Amino acid sequence: MISAFTYLACVTGRNREGKETELLYVDRIYTDVHTFLVFMAAVASWMLTFGVGFHLSSVTAAVIYVSMILSIDVFIGLSYMLSMIRQIKRRQIVKNSLLFKIYIALKNFIKLSYNGKVFKAWTLLLLLAYGLVNGILFSAVIQGRHEGFFRFVFFVILWLAFNGFSIYLSAKPLISLAQIMATAKEISKGNLDYTSDTAAISAPFSDFAGDILNIQDGLKEAVSEAVKGERMKADLITNVSHDLKTPLTSIINYVDLLKKEDLKNENAIGYIGILEEKSSRLKQLIEDLIEASKASSGNIPISVEKVNLHELVMQACGEYEEKFKKASLDMRIDSSDKNIFISADGKHMWRIMENLLSNAVKYSMPSSRVYINIDKDDSCGTVTIKNISALPLNIPPEQLTERFVRGDPSRTTEGSGLGLSIAQSLSSLQGGKFRIYIDGDLFKAAVEIPLWHEN
């Protein structure tokens, strides 16, 4: 029998290829659970054998009954031993136990909790444990009042020490949370270069802090790519504009030479006039492109000086008076103070006024009024231009300041769609603000520039 068992122990789990030990279905049962079930089977066999078998009236029936019980026990025992041997060969007898699985699960849970990946569950268990221990200690303090002074003092000191230690343990995570919140607030303000000491972050918030820093790095990269793209776009527009300007200058010069020739053909004279008009418009468009590119990128010099806002607006309106009359527009100027001095670049302010007045001439409803108001407050001088649009303004105000966007979607009127964009960029470069308001067909543009201070 020993030889047979030894043979079975040697060949069990062996497969034909001679590779790794092959497990059976019974080997899927956890080893400690399997052991418990075999033990319970042995107890049941003992109870059935001594409780029933020896009380049978017939000796033959008792022998048969006990033999059946013992046969089942031998089968269960042999199956159990061979299963343990196969798992020993596979070196998994401990790993395949339920207790080991529970240990690994608890170990992973504690590890995840320590790393902050199951922070909610970890916090809940910690709070439950704190409440339980605190309740037990407090009960001991109450009970100690009736069991002697020294016992009472001992439990009071123990209770205070436990709560003090708990406060100490929770202080660092709370400080770390405050630091993370401060970092998130700075990022929300646009301060993408804000740095925080990640080494001082406690373990439960380490992953959270890492996620915040990853968001910060992603935003910095996105902003950097956007700035790079805008710079490349501006450079492209500038280079192309310069390349177009050279042949255009030659065209304009040759048109001027043709105008000086003694041409008898009326059609030719008309064609030259059209060439002159269109080349001048193309020249203005190219200049607008170059200026818009420089203004949007900030690559334009600003010479701040004391500028009389009232005089500048009146001069610009005088320049456009004839164009307003030709467009059947009535210009109404209102000024509360003729001595409004602003801190600005006179050349750029003139360009802003030119763009706004030109915009009013092109897009105002004929036979309507254009209101120009010059005013100031404690910090800024303001110019406001209001007019009624000839076409419906079905467009958001902020979109009108984008480059190449026009209030006339059909593009039947002259214009490049750059005037308001240039005005906004030049206003910002001078430390001012440019705002657009739309109310139905009423268009309102306001320019605010800081006042001049002698000191």
C-alpha cells in the first residue's frame, strides 16, 4: 500500500509532454478550505460510524456500513493528499489558500490607500477606527471614575494622548490639501509658472497633487503651442505681405507713368483709373495686414506722450467730414470737456480713430446719425461711437474684433475685416480697453485710454 501511494504521489499531475504539473478541477478549491472540508468529512464519518454503525442489530450490516464509510473516507483522504502534492509541485499550496488571498487583498488595499488611490475608502475606515477607539477610551474614562483616582487619571491621559496623536497625524494631510488648493487657485488665475513643493505633500494626496501638476504642464504646453502658432501665423502674414508689396509698388509706379502719357483712347484712360483704384485698395489691404500682424503680436513700438483726446477726435472727424456727407450721414459730436489729456501714442490713436470712423462710413444706414461722445472718468479718457447698421448684426460682439471678420457677410462693401481688430490691439498695447456693444442694429464702439499724469 505504501508503494502504491508513493507511485501515485510521483505520477500525479504529470502530463505527457513532461512540462509543468497539470492541476485538476479539485485543485481549484482553496487549500485551507479543502483542509477544513476534509476535516469536517472525517468528523462526520466518525459520528456516523460510532453513532449508527455500532447500533445496527446485524453484524453483517454493521460491517458493510462501516466499510462503506471507511471507503469514502479513504477516497476523500487520497484525493486530498494527491491534491496537496500537486499543489506542492506547482509551488502554490500557500498561494492557493483563502487566507493568503485575503492577506494579499488587504495588503493591496492598504497600499492603494497609502498612495491615495482609494482615498475615500481609506478615510472612511480611518474615521470608523478613530470613532471606535475614541469611544472605547472615553467609556474607560467614565468607568475609571468609579474605580479609583489613579485609574481615572491614567485613562484620561491615554484618551488625551490618543486624540493629540490623531490631530498630529491629520495636520500634515490638511496642510498638503491647503497647498494643493493654493496651487489650483494660482493655475486658475493663469499663473502657469507657479511651483509647489511636492516633496512636502503627504502620501494620501500625492496622486492628487500629481494630477494637478500634470494639468499645469498640459496647460503650459497648450499655451506654448498656441503662442507658437500665432507667432508663425503672424510671421507668415508679414512675409507674404512684404512679398506682395514689392510687385505692387511697381504696378502703382507704372500706373502713374501711364497717367502721364498722352493717351487718346477713352477706354484706356478708364482702365488706368480702375487700375489705380484697385492697386491703391490692395496697397491699403497689405498695409493693414502688416499692421494687424504687428499689433496682435505686440511687435510694434509705442511712444507714450501727452495727447489731447478732444483735439485728436475733432481733427479726425474733420478729415472724414466729406466722406460722411457723401454717405448721407449726420455726425453729432458731444464733449463734456475739451481738455482731456491721455497717456497714449498719438500716431496709434489716430489710426484707431481712422478705423472707427471708416467703419461708420462703410456700414452705417444712409441718412442716419452717427454719435461721437468724448468723456472721461477718474482714470481714463473715453471715445464712444454709435451708429445704426445698414445690415442686420447677427454676430456676437467679440467676434467682430477677430481678423477678417466683417459685419457684412456678403462682403459687398469695401473693407478688409481688420479695422476693429487693429483698433483693439492698438488700444491694448497702450494700456487701454476696446469694447463693442450690439443692441439690435445699434453698433457701439468704446475706446478707453489711461489719463495723463504729470508725475
